[in-house]
Amino acid sequence: MLRLLHPVHAIDNKLLLPQGAVLSASTIGGLVSSEKIASHTEYSLLRYGTFKKDIRCFLNQPPYDVIFSEKGKITTLLDVMEKVYFPRPLLQSLDYFYQNDLDTYRHTLVVFGLSILLAKDLIRDPKELIQEISAGPTHDIGKVCVPLNILKKKTPLTRNELGILKNHSAAGYVLLCHYLNDTRSLAAKIARDHHERRDASGYPRGIHLNDHMVEISAVCDVYDALISPRPYRRGPYDNRAALEEITGMAERNQIGWSLVKALVAHFRKAKTHFSEIKISKDKRGTPPPDNLHGIIAEEGGRSEDV
């Protein structure tokens, strides 16, 4: 049973669930039924703020300019995104990142765009595809509950700080169930489980991930985290090194091979169908130096690998 290690507050700082709350069906159901927000008007995601302009800008930057290089690809993607509507408080959470943490804001938008692209390759059921699209840029929404000094920290996190950061998965689940008035929302499930892995090596529950729609978001999340600037390392991974890290995850049975192939296929000039892609076993990429990811700072100043 998943238990909150830290409290969850809404964007207006209202306490939704306290530290120690167990995220059972009855707890979440009680929260949703007692905190109805159905009176909030829903807004088109692409017509809210500068979202449409921003995601177009982000997807035209390397390496996404290669993935979305075909004429009209971004326009088609935006047409699909037009179907997404959210209540205002949820959109205000995106505003929070825009104003306070542009790296997280950009990351949420790009992961959303890449997830839709891979979902169109991998999901055959139109109803499931619509679900995936409707989940929106919300996988990291729980980071509104993480202090900015932790999100932006350039030195190793302490164990306590890492726990607060990891709590964003459970927090995102609570927030999305609350804002969407839906305990079975795919968006909430993705927020909770996008750090889970097939071999049960992930968090917050350490389960064997077997949901292909969640896994799509999980892979896109890892890929963009690798190729993007992060405060805990000097620079991003180059694209080859990032794809090799993703390949390594498949080799360890943390993610499925079809996802790796679908991602790699978008970098092949021949535009071969992902099912026909062969993944090279050569590892020639160069990870960035001075990467502090996975290093824990003890309270006394000493650091250790985890």
C-alpha cells in the first residue's frame, strides 16, 4: 500500500492529504467526493497562455527538430492536442512551473508531445490513444509540492531531500484525482507510475510495470531528462549516449524493446517502421562529465553513490 511520506497541497496551498496518509481506494475516493471542483470551467490546453507557442518552439529545438522534421508533423501533433481540456487549477500548476522552473515546464510539454508521437506508433486501439492524448502534460505535476531549492539544487541531494523529490509521483496522483474528479484517470496513473519499471526496480511502489500507456510516458520522461540541461550535471547527454542509456534499460528488462525501437525509428532517415528497426549493441556515446545524479549527500557533508 502506498503511503505519503510528505503532505500534498493543492496549487492554492490547501492541504489535500497529510503526511502518512495511505493512498487506498477509500482515501482517494473520499477526497474526490468531498472536494468536488466540477464547477470549474475547463479550458483548451492549446489556447491557454503561451502553451501552443511554447511547445512549437521546444519541438523545433535539437534533437526534437530531427524527430519532428517531416513537413506538417508538428502541426498534426497540435491538431491532436486541441482535444485536451483541463480545469483552470490544473492549468495554473503549469503556470507555476512557467514562472518558477522553466526546465520543468519545458520538460512536461516536450514529454507530452513525444508521448503522443510514440503512442500513435504503438497504440492500435483508438479509445486508448484518445486516453493517452487526454492525459496531457501532467506526468510531473506533483513537483508543485517539491520546494524549488530541491528542484534546482546543483549539489547532491540528501536522503531527506531525495525522499521529498520522489514524493512527486504520489503527490501527482493525488492532485490529478482531485482536479479531474476521477480516481481512475489515466493521467493520475501516469503521474504515480512513470518511475516504475518492468523489473520492479522503480518507485514509489516498486511494482512490475505492465501498462504500455504508462510505459510510453516513462520512456519519454527518461529520454528528455537525459538530453536536457539539469542542475546536477555540467551538460546534457548527447543523443547517441541518451539512446544507449534507453537501450540499456531494455537490456535490463526495465522497459520494453518496442518502445526503444519506436523512439530510434524517428531518428532514421529511411523512416523505417519501428518493427523493422535493429538496435546496435555498440556503445559509443559519451555521457556528460561531473554527473551528480545518484549521489547522496550525507548531512555531515560526505557523499555516497546509491
